[in-house]
Amino acid sequence: MSVGTSSVPGAPRVRTSAASRPSAQPADLGFDPDELPDGLVVADRDGRVVCFNRAAERITAVAAADALGQPLEKALPLEDLEGRRWWQLTDPYGGLAIRVRQPERNLLLPGGREVLVSATYVRETPTGPVRRLMVSLRDTEARRRTERSHAELIATVAHELRSPLTSVKGFTATLLAKWERFTDDQKRLMLETVDADADRVTRLIAELLDISRIDSGRLEVRRQPVDMGAAVGRHIQAYVAAGQSAERFLLRVGQPLPPLWADPDKVDQVLSNLIENAVRHGEGTVTIDITPTASPREGEDAGTSVTVSDEGTGIPEESMNRVFTRFWRGSKRGGTGLGLYIVKGIVEAHGGTITVGRAPGGGAEFRFTLPVAAPAYLA
């Protein structure tokens, strides 16, 4: 490999290699800018570009070889949202001598592509001339996806809240205005409807709180001993009491199961969602298998797996990679489409894993695995 050097008047020497792209790293940065996830553009005291990393190439669609040595305003011709040239507007080299940075803001590249730009001024003394200008670039697409997701969440929640709240308002207003005109049975029916709709609103608010905690990494897991077989049995008994045939459920428990430490309420939430999906959207027998297995978490040997399957039509192959995303509802509409997203967040908060596939009977098969997570004093 042949290695040489090239230089730009007034700029540090920049190494180039015949076997690789030109390095865009000033000799005294002390790190490889190509390893940064964000775009980095560095200009020297004369305003010429001496660093243009790979992320900057990707974001701007400008090759480092074309940018290095060029004046900053030529290599990176940014404009604000009103069409003003950004470097002329901010004048980093001739502006306020006490300025040390430009906060992040949306700016436009040629062609109208939007980027997030921030800048740091490196001065020799607190009020001295700029020795180096460091510009950070970030693509806005990830932020736009997050904003779209939040907008969809707000729209979905508003839609789901409108129906029960309209019902509650209508029935309560009617009862208050015409209480004496209704029989006791009619009053009971309307109050039961109000009660059911209030429960629906409560569940939706709980889902929103769960999503907020999952997205921010603040979902708390309060571990206690959990008997997974008994937990599943309670859900089956509730469905049988509500009118489902006991013959529709098959519970198989592999022995010996390792002692499991998990959050009982959150495990119930996971089981409730998966079994309800199998009952509501599946057909035939709903089979729940509980088996000992290897732990999904490094450093632990044992874990517990729960598989919930049905004999319905299953989930199309092309949809399986979207099952655990927000708002996925499958072929049958209804609900918020947030349940499986929350289930995945709960399982992962326990250090576990969850997958979806096709059951032997042709329906959907959900399998989640939790580590035993026994406290240290029991080890």
C-alpha cells in the first residue's frame, strides 16, 4: 500500500491512501471521524474544510474528495427555511467574538433536503479568533418517522376515546334529564353500558402509560415468584366463566419448571393479550404450552417459555415482521393495535424474547421466553 500526504494552505496535513477513500481527519483530532454516526465537517481558521466524514458524505451526497480544501460555504451551501445563506447570516469567523456555538436547527441543502445542523466554535482564547469550526449534521428522517408515529398515536387515541366518551355523555345526560321516565331495567342497562365504556377508557389510558414507559425505558419490573401454570389457569377459568367452552382450551405444562421471578401483573397482561388474540381472532383449540428452556439472558442457564397457538388461518408471512409494531391489527379491524407492541415491551423489560410464527394446526403461534431472574441471595 502506498501512502502519501497532501495539504491545503493553512490547513493541517491530511493523509491519503491508495487502497482506501481519502481520510477526512485532521491529524490532531485524536479520533477517526468516520466512526461517528452523525455527519462531521470541520473547517480550519481560514474557513476551508479539513474534515468531511462518511456520514457527512451520506447526508449531503457530496464526496469527501470534492469537499476537502474547499471554502465551507461552498462545500456545505446551507440555507435556512426562508432561503437565506446560512454562513453569510451567522458569519462564524467575523461575527460575535464571544459566540461559542450554534444550537441545532433545521437547514436546507441544495435541492431542498432538510438536515439538522449544529456548530461549535473552537477559539484560541475565550474572545479570540476562531481556530476551528466543527459542524454536526444529522438526517431528519428518523425524527420525521418518530413525529409521524406520535401523530398516528394521537389520532388513534382521539378516535378510540371519542366513542366511549360520547356514549357515557349521552347516557348520563339522558338519565339526568328523564330519570323518572325509565324503568329500573332500562336504567340498569344504561348504567352497565356507562360502566363498560368507563372501563374501556381506563384500559386505553393504561396502554398509553405503558407505551410512554416503554419508549422512555422507564417500564418498572417488580419481580416476585410467579407460578406460570396457575397464572394461565386463571385466565382459562375466566373465559370459561364468561361462556367459552372448557374444551376449547388445552394447557400443557412441562416439568420440572424452574422457579420464575417476574412481575405478576405484567405477566398477566402478556398472557391476557395473547390468549385474548387467540380466542378472538383464531379458531379451534387454543393451546398453551409452558416448558422449561434455556434462558435468553447471558449468564443464566434456565428460563421458562410460554407458547400460545390456535387453529385459525394464522398471520400472513408478509405481515409477521410487523406484528409487534404500533397499530398492527391484522385482517380483522378493531382495537387500538397497541397490545402486541406493549407485550413485546414488557417481555423485553424482563430480559426475555418473543416471537411469532405458524402453529402446527395452521394458526398463529406466539412464544415468549423469560429468564428465571432469581435474586442473588437465592443463587
